[in-house]
Amino acid sequence: MDISDISEEIMDRFLDSPCSLPGWSDLPWKIWMADCLYKLFEENECFSGKRPNCDSGWPFDLAIALSSIDPSIVISTELDENCNIVPSDVDYNTARKVWHYVLDYVFVK
């Protein structure tokens, strides 16, 4: 997928969709993003980029969420204990490109 083909509708749907990170599922991704920025300013040098607003597995969870924009982010899947198909590996380079596009959409648009 060419990143420039991503429509505003898809971007808005992602930003308004429930955050998949632990403790944030009742709020949309755009609120999680804003809270990270608030904490970055407030906590300054003490801000934990490793665990912003959640556990250290957040890059994988974010990549999975970004796959709603670009499905090619998910490289492989597996069956979980309930026989649901779940992602097991992601392409972080593609996820990074999509994430940068999301940030540009939100802040530079």
C-alpha cells in the first residue's frame, strides 16, 4: 500500500477507534496520543518512552492497531488459547511509516 493512498476517512476512523493498550480501551487513540504529549511536557526528563501510559509491549500493540490502516504491517498470525487468529509478528518499519503518517495527519495537516 502506498501511504499517500490512505484516505482521511481511514485516518479519522483509526484516531477515533478504541485504543487497544491496557487500561485505555475505553478511550480513542487520539486521546492516548494527547495524553502522551501532556505527560512528556509535565514529566520532562522523567518521561518513560519505554512505557508511555502502559506496559513495555506498547509498540507491538500500536503496530497491530495501525494494521487497520495498512494490513501489510501484520507479517504472521497464530491461534491463541481460544482458537482466535491473532497477530504474532509485525513489520515495525511499515508500522513506523504509518505512525509517522498518522502524526503528520494530526499535527501537520
